[in-house]
Amino acid sequence: MSCGTSLSEWHPHVKADMYSPAMSLHYALLGLLAEAPASGYDLTARFGEVLGHIWPARHPAIYGELGRLAEDGFIELESEGPRRRKAYRITPKGLEEVRAWLTAGEVDHTPRLEPLLRSCFFWLMEPEDLRAYLDREAEYFRSLVEKYTSYAAAKDHGEFGTGARVQSLRVTVEAGIRLYQALADWSDWAARVPPAQPDPEDGIETNR
């Protein structure tokens, strides 16, 4: 499968529209507000803490989506504090919306991983640059494995409680451990593979 080949070419039974961008921020905010009322500031911090490595979202995007959720009746104003800091709570309609997404919503399985995108073009890199890059990637992924493993150990020792929300996050953390360990192993493996050489027909000059 080449980097210019679409998924639908390799799997004709898969419809292209099944992999259109999902409304993930929409549902993630509803899920976070299902825990407790929160302001846009609180949700931005919560996003970074809980979802930052899974589905990052910037401050302006979060505030914009909160406005749309309120307009659609999925959330409502809980309180307004100093400097017009607004806290929102989820409505029954919003809770129904996020539950419907979890049970019947179509899943976007597209892996938007820049390391995999870059790997399509490793053949354009000098061997020493490629090895240095892969070493950095492996080190980074291993640091995330260590970070998530410490979270998992803390949870398993009861530091965060035993509620349903905590258990759900434990499942998410385990996925992070396994994913980043696989990417660390992949980076180590890729560093041992002889780098691909540009095809002379491509007309690309290198120092190799």
C-alpha cells in the first residue's frame, strides 16, 4: 500500500464517507460535562489533562463549541462568576446525545498520526538524519509509556478511587500504554531497516 493509495482502493467495501471527520470535540465536551459542571477554562485544563494525547483541542475551539452546544440545548448556563466566567452543565438532551453517540454512533477509525505520515517520506532523508529522528521518536514514545504506566499503577493501588469514570479512564490509559509501546518498538525497528533509496527516475538528488 503506497502513501498515495487511498483506503477505499485497497478495501473497496469501505465507503469514503465512513471516514469523514467526526464531531469528536462536540461529544468530548458533553462527556466531560456529564462528570460535573465546568467553565470553558476548566474544560480546557481538563482536556489537556485527560484527553491531550488522544484528541487535543485548543482554547478557542472549545469556547466556540460550547456556544454551539448551548444554542442547540445540549448544555445550559450553570453560573456566571467574575469576569463573566461562565460555567455550564449538561442537559438531559445533551446526556441523551452523548449516550446515543457511544452506543449507535459511527466510529472514525482514521489514525491521524504524524509519525506515520512522515514515514511515507523517509526515503527523502539522509541516513544519519533518519536514525537521529527515529531515536528521538523512540525516546519520546517510551517516555509516554512510562508516564501512562505510572498513572495505571496509581489507579490500581486505589489512589483515584474505584468509580465508573475512573475505571473508564483506566481502560483509556491501558490503550495509551499499548499504543505508545508499539510505536516505540516500531521506531526501534525502523532504525534497523536499511533506508530506502530514491528512485533515479524521480529526479531527486541526494548526497547518498
